Amino acid sequence: MNADHDDQDDRADFDEFEDDRPSKSQLKRDMDALQALGEELLTLPEKRVAALDLPESLLDAIKEGRRIVAGTARSGKKRHLQLIGKLMRQVDPEPIRQAVAEFKLGRAQDSLELHQAERWRVRLVEEDSALQGFIDSFDEVDTQQLRSLIRAARKDRAQAPEQRNGRAWRELFQFVKGHVLAGKDNASANEGEDGSDEDDDA
């Protein structure tokens, strides 16, 4: 009777051990996630990848991956991404996920600022009232230069499409973008100063 009881305990322990092990489908999902993360690594700038302190074998695979992604058959890309996914098992994926997320956030922020600059450019050319709005929104605007750029852009836009050279339109965008980016940098600096003050008060 005790032997039967021991056998039941052994089976229960074995079943519990079996339950603790990840299923084949879970293992495949984990591998697919690592492979996808490895593919994201190929989009990061080299400086960001270097800062992650990855094993040499993985760094070599990433360099090779950048080279073959553009000009290799689909099957070749798939095999190489599988290799990167396999090598990813040697590292902690969390810092990589964080680096990829930060890079994507930065790109999204850059895109947002470019859209903001484009909206200002259109408004400045199409609405007389936009000039004062721009001056009020940004620091140290060279009003004379801005007026000149707006006049030139309007003159160019008034031409027939085949006669436009687009130079004034581009120069106005660069002017506006410079102020938009400077405004973002100033806002970030002010946030940093506010944070420092709070720390000091604490």
C-alpha cells in the first residue's frame, strides 16, 4: 500500500515537473519573439548597437544582416534572421527591447516635429496672420528674414508648376524647422532644470 502511495507521489511529482516545462508552442513563440527583436536590431544605428555590449558573434551576424537584407533572396534573409534569433538566446533581451523602443520613440518624435514644421510653413505662406503667431510661439525669430522667405515662397508658389524652382519653399521649411527643433530643445532643458530643482528641494 505504501508502494502504491509512493508511486502516486512520484507520478504527481513527474506531472508537476512536466507542467513546469514550457510547451513546444511556447518555445516557438519565444524563439519567434527573439528573431523579431533581432530583426529590429538591424534597424538601429551602429552607435546604438555598439552601446549594447553584445557578443562578437551576434555583432558579426548583425553586420552581415545589414549587408544581405537589401540584396539577398527571401530564403537567404530568413535563414540569417533565424541565425540572429538563435544567437539572441545568449543575451539578455531587455536592454535590446528598451533600445529599440527608445529609437522608435525618437523617430516618431522627429516625424511629429517635421509635421509641425510643415504645418507652420503652409500657414505662413497661406495666412497673413500666421506670421505673428509664429513670432509669438518661438524665441529669437529674425522677423525680417522670415518675411523675406515668406514673400519669396509666395512668389514661387504663384508661378505655374513647371516654372517653380522650389528653393524659397525649401529655405522657408529649413528656417521653420530650425525654430521648431530649438523650441523642443529649450523645452527639454527647462524640464531638466525643473527636475533638478525638485530634487534639491527634496
